[in-house]
Amino acid sequence: MSAPRRLLTTACVTALALTVPLGGSLSAAAAPQGPRPVPAPQGDQTRLGHGSGDFCLAPGDARALAKAHVRLNAVRPARLTGNRERRCVTAPITGGTFNRGLSKGELRFDGGFEFTRGGRYLRVNHLMADFATGRVSGDVRGTRPARAAFLAFTLDRKNVRVSSGKVTARITFTLTSQGAASFKSAFGTTPVKAGDRLFEGAGTADIRTPHPADTLRPARTTLDVHQ
């Protein structure tokens, strides 16, 4: 091999040795750099934004409450929805978090629901659903103010759907022993019992995805939660 060709070969090998550590491979170095993926939330926790959740009286307990002349109302900013046959309370979702396995996280609501009979009432406000314990707690106002785990629920992955930017879910809520005790404290008796299916729920909330300044934003995702 002539001296000029040896010099040319040496130069090419040197350039190749310098390029591979920088780019990882020739193909990677030559490929155009596309948008970098948005990093996953820290701790495998996804943040939730605003949304709304419906608490609709289950048919059996709706009849039991009507027989006892106990009426369901909404605590603002939640509002009364549904109809005479299916009375519901729709409460704003103000945020929360959840992990991929739906075993940890929380969902916070603004407002709540109230049961009234004559001059007596049982008000459950500032609701929060805890995925780890399967309980919905609230500030209870009636005979005695207290914070109580009023409802119980189980998340079934088949009823939870995550799609473009939202989570939706359907969940059945049963009355806890603390909830039954709250009814008895407010009205002197409990028309619904612990373990009874009190509400059938449905809800939806936005997923809040972080967007670093140096990344291109992907299409907005949405989280649908039916409770």
C-alpha cells in the first residue's frame, strides 16, 4: 500500500473511533434526532387534573332512603343531577395521583353530598378517595362533626380506561361501618346498613403530563375514570 493510501486509511479509522463513542453507533449518529420522549412521572405516579365524578344512588338503597323520608342533596360546588328515579350528585374533581397498578394514589373532590329529613341532616364534604385503602373519607357534619371513612370501593381494572389524556372509571361504593354510624348519629336510626351498595359512580379526569421546555409536546392525553 502506498504512503498516501496508508495515511487516508489511518485518518478514516481514527474518525470512526471518535464517532462511535459520541453517537453510540454509525446508524444512530446518522439518524435525524426526533422529539425526545416525555419522561415518566417520578415514582411511577401519574398526576390528575380537573374532572368530575357522579355519585348516583343505587336502586336498593334509594328505595330504603325514600321509605325513611331521607332525601339526597348536593353540597356546593357539587350539584344535584340525574332524575327522580335516579338521583345523583356530581362533584368536581380537583386533582390526585395514581400508579400503574392502581394500588396507590388519591382522588380529591370539591363539595360533597347531604342527606336530610325534616330539620336533621348528614353532610359529607371535602371528599377524598384513597386507592390504597379503598375508602372515601369526608368531613361529616350532623350530630357531631368528624372526619370519617364514609364509603368503601374496589377498583376493577376492567372498569378503568386510560385514553388520550384522560382516565375514566366506573366504581360501586358501599357504606362503611363509620358511614352507618354517621346515619344513626344524625337520624337516630340508619335506613341503610354497612356493606350496602349506596352509590354507583362514574367519573372522568384529565391526566397532567409534564412537558420539559426542551421537548416537543405530544398530543394531549386524557384520563377517564368511571366510578
